[in-house]
Amino acid sequence: MRVDDEAGDHPVTEIEGLELRIDDLREAIVRSRRLMTAGRAAAIAGPILLLALILGLLAFTPARALAALALLVGGVVLAGSSRSSTEQLERELARAEAERNAAIDALGLAPAGEGRG
């Protein structure tokens, strides 16, 4: 293998690595959004359970009251944490996509259909 071949493979290897990173980030964003949705659901379910206990729709027990408060607080924390994680992952994704596009542009490839007459 010539030295030129190794140097020529470097941008392709870099692009492949960026593609893998982009795929991983997209999957992480989906997971984070699911957690954010679960947090929002818990943050809504907690007050509903508390209201049901206060109105007597469910028999009041300390365990149910504690569960309602845990749902409320835990849901708010999970939703907020997942939201900030999602935003951070989206910024990383945009950065990785920009790096990939710059690496592709650096190859100087002609668009398909051009260059042959």
C-alpha cells in the first residue's frame, strides 16, 4: 500500500466515524425525548392523583399521597433534565453534521452527472 493511499483514506474514515456519531446522537435524542415525555406524563399524573385523593375519589392513604408527590416532583425533574439533555444532544448533532459536511466538501467531489460529457 502506498502512502498516498493511506492519506486518501483518512477523510473517508473520518466521514464514516462522523456518520456513526451522527447515528448514535440521533438515537440518543429519540431516547431523551421519550424520557421527557414520560417525565411530563408523571408530572401530570401526580397532581391528578393528589386531586383524586383530596376529592375523595380514591381512599386516602399516606402511601398514595407520597406516590402522588413523588410522581409530581420526579416527573418535573425528569422532564427538565431530559429537555436540557435533548437540547445538548441536538447541538452536538448539528456540530457533527457540520463537520461531516465540511469533510465531504473537502474531498472536492463533483455532483453526480457532472464532469462527464
